[in-house]
Amino acid sequence: MTLAAIAVNFNPFTSPASPKLTQSSTPSSTTINPLKINTHENPQFSWKHGSFLTHSNSDKLAKNWMEYQGINNWEGLLDPLDDTLRSEILRYGQFVEAAYRSFDFDTSSPTFGSCKFSKNSLLTRSCIRETGYKPIKNLRATCGIQLPGWIDRGPSWVSTQSSWVGYVAVCQDKEEIARLGRRDVVVAFRGTATCLEWLENLRATLTSLLDDVPNVDSNGGGAMVESGFLSLYTSGNASCPSLQSMVREEIGRVLEAYGDEPLSLTITGHSLGAALATLAAYDINSNFGDAPPVTVISFGGPRVGNQSFRCQLEKRGTKILRIVNSDDLITKVPGFVIENNDMAVNVAGLTSWVQKRVEEAQLVYADLGQELRLSSKECPHLSKGGVASCHELSTYLELVNGFVGSNCPVRATAKRVLGEHHRKKTGTFVVCR
């Protein structure tokens, strides 16, 4: 039985009513930008300049694509890490990288919070390799926090309620479809970028996901998820529909267009994007009875829901592979995790009274899906990084690229992807053969 750190529950301004994910809701000196915590411009991690990515064995992937999408929960593929799976994880990581590179982080820009590129040029303009995929839908997330009237007198970036958060892309290249063994649809989400998204992240208490009978487990408890994440997924306004309605509408079109051929839905994201990816996967499997395999590949994601939510995900066949850096604090919040869910037993010295208060406060979460656990401390040039660097997407991609297994954290060929200045500064990796 283990206990993880508790997050701060902060309720800024006036919080909206708990949103529901229901069937019927379709519908000068140098300054530091505090919103931009990821190093997306570093050419050392550019897919254009000496990529991590190498194509996996085409025959192996095409014949066993459902296994690599998690039909068997990646059994036997994670430790040691299968090279084909490694290539697939890195490939999906580049779609998240494209979401970051396409987002306008410039708070002084009138287009802050939007996509810098047109939909058709998004993948090519974001300087990632040729993917064979075509973006078909831009996605936006809306904050549900009710702002006081005086906020309008401040900078516009403070009150930006709806922001571009990702996109849907469909594999259109015949050769890539043949290599993958099916037509793949990707939904990619970036991480937190705006002031109001940060505030939503801090709303750490769990809230009911659905209020219908099928969502109640054998113990009488219902599926619950983090309030802020659900708000970002389900909130909309007069000028922008909810992310939920956009995802449902586009997936419906995809199924209508390609439902008669082998098809997969892969939802990927980093940080906040990992949480949104999990909610989107649950929503798709809940609302489309004929949905193809739905897989989540997440990087550095926080906790999302309780044990009942996990059970509902598993019942619906949603497959989740969480890439976790054990040195990344974001993956340890929000709330508590009690592995055996036995609230009657003292945990880490806490009295039963304290445990009861934690349960009543709706802060008992559960880890979801399968985990690929990595560690920055195992890589000499990453081990000296700070808290922020442990969470960066580039760190996750490099860790995946170098990981061999629990008995050998870094493979010999991993050092070849590093920039020359990294090798001169930190020396070589620990080499395992």
C-alpha cells in the first residue's frame, strides 16, 4: 500500500458547477514567460535535425499492430522495451511536439492562444518529419471558471478562455497505411499554456463523471475525475463549442468515412494533454458502440480519476500506456493513491480520521492503464536537470529513445542522438549491451 503526495485544492474566483460528461452534452530587460515551461525550440530535439525516430520493422508492425496498440496491455513489450514499440511511442511523441510548435505562446501577440499555422500545413510547418498524416480538425479547449468583471481590464492573455489545444489527423499515405497495417487516426493534445488552464489544473478535487446507473460500480461508487480537467473538456461558450463536442463530431465523421476498413484511434498528449487524451478516449468508447480500438499514449500525465473511473475505462476496452518519469512531480499529483483501496487501514502513519477526511474531500485517485517508468537520474546529462526539465516532452522522448529495461536503463546507441555539445559537456552514456 503506498501513499503519494497531495495537491493543493485551489478554487479561484467563482467555480462553475461540476460539469457532467453525459450522452446528451454533445454539443528593456529580459523577461521570462511563465506560461512557456517547455523548450520547444531546441534544435537538439528537432525531428528535422537528426531525429530520434527510425521506422520499425514494417512486417512486424503491420502483422501485429493490435498488439502494439495494447490489445494485450503491452505484455512482454515494456521490460525490456520492444524496439518496434519504442519507435511507435516516439512517432506519436512527434505529433504532440507538433501541437506545441504550432501553438502561439507569445502573450504580446494578438493571436496568443491560437494555432500559428493553417490546418493543412500544421505538420509540415512545425518542422517534424514527413508523417503521411493529414490534419482534418483543429481542437480548442475552454475554461469553465467564471471570471469577475474586472478581469477584462487586465492583459488579454490573462482572460483567454478558449485556446487551440490540438488537432485530429488521419493517415492518408498508402505506403504508411501498409506499414502500419491499418489506417490510423491521431488526436494530439499539448500541455498547459494559458493562465486559466493553470487555474483549472489546481481544481484538484474529484467530481462525478456520469450520473447514470451503468457508471456505478459494485461498491456503489461512481466514476469521478479531476474537476479542472473535466471542466476544460466539457466547457464551451457562445463563440466556441466544447472540446467534447468537437471530438465527438470529428470522430463520428471519421467512423462514417473509414469505418469499413481496419482502423485505429490513437490519442496522445503531454501533461494536461495527457489528461485530456484520457477523457477523450473514455468519451469516444462511451458514445460510439462501433468504435475501433482506442489507445492512449501519454507523456508526463497527472492523475485523472478514481478507481471506479479506471474500472470503467477497462470495461470499455480503452488501452492506456502512460510514459512516466519517476523524477517528474507532475505524475505524482493530484491527490492520494491507495493501491489496495482499503480505507480502513492506516496508510503511511495516517490516522483513520485523516483518511476519512481525505476520502470525503474527494482526493483519492487511481493510476490508470499500463506504465512505462523511466528516470532522468539514470541518464548522466539529464540527471542534473531541475524540476521543470524532468517534465519537458523532450526529456521524455530522449528517455524513451535510450531505455532498454529495468536492468539496463540506457542502450549503447542512445548516445548517437545527442548533440555534440551535450557529449562534450557531460561525457558519454553508461553503455549497456
